[in-house]
Amino acid sequence: MSAPVLTVDGPSGSGKGTLSTIVAHHAGWHLLDSGALYRLVALAGRKRGLDQDDVEGHARLAVTMDVRFGVEHEAERVLLGGEDVTDAIRTEEAGQDASRVAAWPPLRAALLERQRAFAEPPGLVADGRDMGTVVFPDAALKIFLTASAEERALRRYNQLKEKGSNASLSALSREIAERDARDSARAVAPLVPARDAEVIDSTGLSIGEVAARVIELGRRRALWR
């Protein structure tokens, strides 16, 4: 790695995306939302009219996509080919598409070196599900952020309601449980904490409390002041 890396792994709805954005803003580091990469591959595939089961076609897209991540007013912005797709990739459909394509070994292999290339000075905050176990096994600090399935479903429900979207709490709970099972049981890079990860259960904690804990951990390891 050409720069220090902080990895933040965990299941859907644990708050890792918001946490990563806050910490990247605090440290002045670059941001990698690896989950968004899989969402972007699926979105780009739809735009190109690819068959949903075209593994090789999606793998080729993965290495040619023009993707940029940024932080604006402590919020993540995602650009695909210069187009702001931040909201387009945050739908439940996009999340399900991402979980499906993420299980394809050729796609994961195609994205591996691309993800590692995001590690540039002064540092990188990498958010995902296998950042600390597969992509950046030598990261300076690894966080595994989790929360109860009920808490994560409620958070997603409230997010969707704030955006004016219709949502069913019971359906979201079911989808999260199914995604957890799929992500944890897949043969390639299953969702598990790295052996040297700091595991934080965010159930009942505010994102500010979680961010303060992670920022302090980074300070103790001299990653920032």
C-alpha cells in the first residue's frame, strides 16, 4: 500500500457508509465505497442493456467504468462517467443487484486491484464487506461495524420515509436478513470480521458516538491528530 488505510466492514444498514464519510472528512483522506462499486457495475450493466447473468460482460465493465467518490458537506457523492448517481445507487433494487453481482468470482477479481489503487496519500478510508479481510489485509486500522437486524431495518425504514418513499418495515427486515445470509454464506470473501478488527456494535449508539470512538482509535495509532 502506498498510503495508510482504515477499513470499515459490516452488514447492510450498520452505518459504515456514514461513518466512513465522517472519518474521511475528519482526516482529510480519500474515500472508497466498495459496496457502491458493485452497485455501479449493476447500474452500468442496466444502462448498457447487459443480460443480468452476463458475468464476463459485467467484469469487463468493472475495469473500464469512470468512477469517482467525493465528500461534500460531510456527505458522500458518487459519479459514474461524470454523472451524479448518488441517489440512483441507494435504492433497495440497487442493493439487491449489488449483492447478486458481488457473489461472482470473476467480478470480484476484476475489481480487486482497482480497489487497491484508491490507496493514495495522505490515506484512504475503505468501506465495504471484505476490505479488511481481502482487499487491504495489512490496513493500519480495521473496523467491523455491526448492529442488530431490527435496528438496521428501522434505520433504513426511517431513511426511506424521510425521502418520501413508501416502505414496509417487515419487508425491509426480511430483505436485510436474506442479504445477511447470502453475504455471510457466499464462497468468495464472505462477510466476517478480520481477526485483528475492532468490532463495534452500533445498536443504540448515535453515529456521532461511533465516529468519536473510531477517530480516537486512529489517533492512538498515530494515523491523524
